[in-house]
Amino acid sequence: MMMVLSALRPDASLPEFLAHRAKSASVRRLSIDLAVGLAGLWAALHWRPAAWLVVASLSLIFFAYGGWGIADRARSGAARQTRRLPRTLWDALCFLLATAGVLATAGLLYSVWAVALGTWIS
């Protein structure tokens, strides 16, 4: 079965752009995003470098994006099944990963602002 993706509208929102990009990316690319995000998050939490919150937030964004892309593909496959439970579980996982991505983005913006403000006040 071959999948054909339509072109993205010029006035597409950020969530539409990210969804289109994730659907057009390969599973390998999404897996790399997931693995790099997980490794970066672990490293940031384990070693706590300067501005570790910036690194952790950025890593969580990659993790959530890759995880959401993979879960969205599995959700599409579960939609073809007759059982409702797998579809509901994939929907919940997609929602949790999207929420984690939004919160990580807010955390990244806040942490960059805090680092910049901290050096400006000092």
C-alpha cells in the first residue's frame, strides 16, 4: 500500500505543520528523534550541566515529537482493526506525548528566558 501525502497549505498552523512533517518522515527518522531525545534527557538529568533545564526541555521536545510520530502511525494502523481498545490506548498515548511536547516547549522558553534574565540582573 502506498501512502500519498498532500501538500501543506501555506497558512497552516504550527500543529498542522508538525503533524505533516511527522507523517512524511520515516519511522527510522522518528526513532532517531526519540532515542536522541531520551539520551539527551537522561544526560541532562544525570550530569546537571549549566543550564541543564534548557538541555532537558529541548531533549524532551525531540522525545515527544518522535514518540508522537510513531504512536500516530500505530494509531492509524489500529483504526483499521475492529477492536476499540487499541485505538483508545494509542489516542491516549498520542495525547500524552503531545501534551509533553507542549509543556517541554513552554519549559524551554521559560528556561531560556530565566538564563538570559539571570545574567542580565547579575
